[in-house]
Amino acid sequence: MARLAREVRQKHAREVTPSMIMIDAQTVRGGRAGPTFHNAGGRGGRTIGTKRTILVEILGLPIGVRVDGAKPHDVRVGRELLREHLADFPRLQAIVADRGYKGLAKLAARKQLKLDIKAKPPGTKGFTPIGPLWRVEHAFAQLGRWRRLARCHEGSEASAKAWLEVASMGYLLGRV
């Protein structure tokens, strides 16, 4: 996945590694009978399913993914995803996220990164795109076009992550 992202970045006359990444999560209903890793979580704690967390760079390219049960908070999952991938980005200077990721401040300070928390303007209702975080939402929309990802039908986190990576690579191949 990282190699394909580098190729797309070079095609767009960008540095090979990003200096800014964005992070966000999506909760998806589970659609499996039998043993599974799905649990209740998401908004209000009523969605029984999976939490998919992705790292996206400024061109909207997925560069890191993680899949967990729906229960853990975005900050905990985001912290683990960043720990897995921070070494891959030597030029990284900033992390952009929404209000759910305020808890990443200590990690960002330790790694000497700027944490930029974005929020929609006061008084707005419903979904409001927040720049540049709309690129993460767009990446989720593109990955959601893979029918297999409409729900999480997998029985293990490893299998769910593998399918999310396959979809991410398909998206990246379309951009090369």
C-alpha cells in the first residue's frame, strides 16, 4: 500500500513521503452469524459492528488502516495506528483530525508533531465538510464502493483488515 501511495505522490509531483496526515474512523454494522469480534459501540453505543480507522495523506490516498471492534474510543485506536505507522513518515510534521481525537495531544507533543483539531463552525447542523478532512470522508466513500465493505462480514480483525487493505490497494491502483 505504501509503495503504491509513493507512486501516486510522484505522479502528482509531490515528495515521496507526506508531511501531513489525516486520521478518522468509521463504524460499520457487522453482518455475520456465529463467532465474531464485533461488539457494541459507535455513536450512542448501539451499533454492533466494526470500527475502521484510516490514515490519509493530502491527496486522499489511504496510507494506513486498522480494524477493531466498535467499542474502543477513536483516540485509543488512533494512538495504536499512529504508533504502527509513524516510523514510515520521516518528514511528518502535522496530524489533522476532528474533535474526537483531542486525546492524541500527548502523543503528538512527544513526537514533536503539530496536532490540528478541526471542528465545524458553531451553529451549523447536519454533516458539514471540514477542510481538509473531507478527503478522509471521500476515501471512506471510495472504499465503501467495494460491496464487500458495505458491512463487516468477517469473523476476525485480521480478515477484516485484509479486505480493507485490498480495497485500499484497488483504490490506489486506480489513481496510478
